[in-house]
Amino acid sequence: MKRLLTFFLICFSFVEYTRAEDIINYKYWDEGKLTWDDFQDTLSLKGVPSAFNAFLRIEKTEKRDGNTRTIRPEAQACFDKRHSFADRQIQNENLLRLFQLKYDLLEMYRRRLQTELNLGVVGIAADNRTRQYMDLYTEQSKKAEQETENGQNEIKLQEWEFYVTKELIENPAPSIPRISPRRFGYGFYLGTGASFPVGSIADYWDPAWQINVGFDLAYANTHLLCDFSAGTARTRQEITVSNGQITDTWLRNGHNTYTSISLGIGQQLISTKYFALMPYVGCIWSGYSDQAKIQEGRNERTTLSYTNFNWTAGICFDYRFSTTISLVPSFWRGHREIFTASIRTKLFINREQFHNFKIAPDDNGSMLRGCKLGFSVACLGFSRLLQIK
């Protein structure tokens, strides 16, 4: 246990250390203009009085608003304070203006790169575009140094400042793109619940506790719900069950497997940031079953059951405790998605009737009618594709 805690402590300390190093070593363009305090005053290269180091990079950033997280690829213009230096003897206003000019030039290309990221450029393509913009920046940066004579030509320096400032004003930093969910969505849920027999069925079985697994496919506000449930129920009386020549008796206080598979159509009536309400109707196959030994066989067993196919209806209430908007293209053909994690509570009623139901071997059989009232509580993960406007 101590080793495990030590391991997690080391991992946490490493993450915090790397974050602190990033803050100490780099300065970002939106943090303000450069000052001589941002430069090292110790020469790193012999015979080189000054050096300006900056670069473009792409990072995944996360912003949170209430229960909503927004993840997006963000292009950053980073000034490397650790590898930028200037001899105190040559530090003057014009040289600092040249360095600021180069940093503004890098920000101009950062904005162009961010625009492409917002349009869906990702992976190797994004890395290639980053290198291309860095090549353009390096070319223009060297040209600015030559034409301004390292900042000492005031007229040329003003011309370059005017050009870059004009570009930055006319092309402001791109904001997070406007998005909207597409019509198609899909989800998966896993949980537990119980169903309580009502009517004549309640005379023969106790409530059944079940595990629920299901899929939720949606188009706009219409949902297709596919649910599988399995559990056990205790018998209250002796029940005779047969299949052809095989007959068995389920004893009182025994346990049967109760299974149901349902398919329903739901219409979402209420959908907010935190809640959703959806009634549904559909069909269901359900029944009780147990294993029985084949008398003539050698350790062979078969399944005997009472099953039925009928209707079901219910209402789903979703509490949405977390939403993640990912502007990073996913594995599914590069689409961006919005993922919602919810607690889904479902109340339902299932109609049931079992044909040829017997309580004794010599019984002629009758129709056993009733219904099931139940509930389930499940964790739901639901995704919709995003449309960028």
C-alpha cells in the first residue's frame, strides 16, 4: 500500500513539476509585451551577443463551465526565456522592438494555424502545417533582421511594425468555433434494477433483481432503446413446466432466472444542460427459466421456461452530471463529438401472459396474466457528432 501511494505521489509531483517548468521557461504572446527581464543576461553562445528563440506548438487545452468541459487543440506562440539572451551592453529600445516584432510575427502565423485547427486539421497534417508556418516565420524573421539592420534602421523598423500590427488587427485571434450537435447520436448504459410482478403472476414469483445493459441510438429527439436484463426471482409455489416429453417441477422457494429483451421507441420531451425526460413504448420478450436434467440422458440438461412476447412502456429520467465537448477529431472518420455522462433512472411497466401454465403435472394448463412494474438505475454514456458552423 505504501509503495502504491509513493508511486502516485511521484507521478503527481512530476506533473506539477512539468507545469511549473512550463510557466518558468516560456512566455505566451497574450501575457504581454517582452521586456529585458524575460531574457537571460548570460551569454549562451560564445561570440553571439543576443539570441531570440520562439516557436509554435499545438497543445490540447481544457476549459470547464459548470458540468461542461471543452477540449480543443490550441496553437501556442511560445517565447523560450531559457534560451533567449542579450548582452547588457547592447540592450536598447530598438533591439527590444525588433524582438517584439519577431514575436508579433510569430503570433500572426499562430492565428493562421489556429484557424486551420478549428476547421479540422489534425495529426500528421497539423504537424506538417506547424512546420510550414515555422519555416515561413523563420524566413520572414531573417528578412526583418536584414532590412532593419538588427533594429538599428528606424524607418525600416517602423515599416515592419506597421505591416505586422496591421495584419494582427485585420486578423484577430480566432475564437472557439460555434458548434451544434448533429442529429445522430449513440450511447451505452449499464446498471441494475428490479421488476415487481402484479396480478396473478405475483402469486407465483417474488420480485426479480436484475442487471441491465442497453444501447441508445438517436436521431434528433427520437431514440431507439435496446435493453437486455437478467436476474433471479424466488418461486412462491410449486410450478410444473414441460417441453415436449420433458417435465420438471420448480419447487417452492426455489430460484428461477428471469430474462428480458426489449426494443422501444422514445421521444425526448425535455432536454436541458442537466436534465432530460423521455417516455417510450415498445415490445419485450421475457420469461422465467431453469435447467432440468434429461432422465434418459447421461448428465445432460436442458432449459425449461415460461416465456412471452408483449408490450412495454416507461419513462426515462436522465441526470447529466458531466458533458465533454471535444474539438479534437475522434477515430470515427475525424468527427468531433460531444459526450454526456448521465445517471439514467427508468420506470417501466411490462405486460406479461404465459400460455399453458401449470401448477401440477396433471393440470390441463391455463393462461397466467399480469404485468411487471419496475425501475432501473444505470450509468449512461451518450455521444453526438458535432457540426462546426
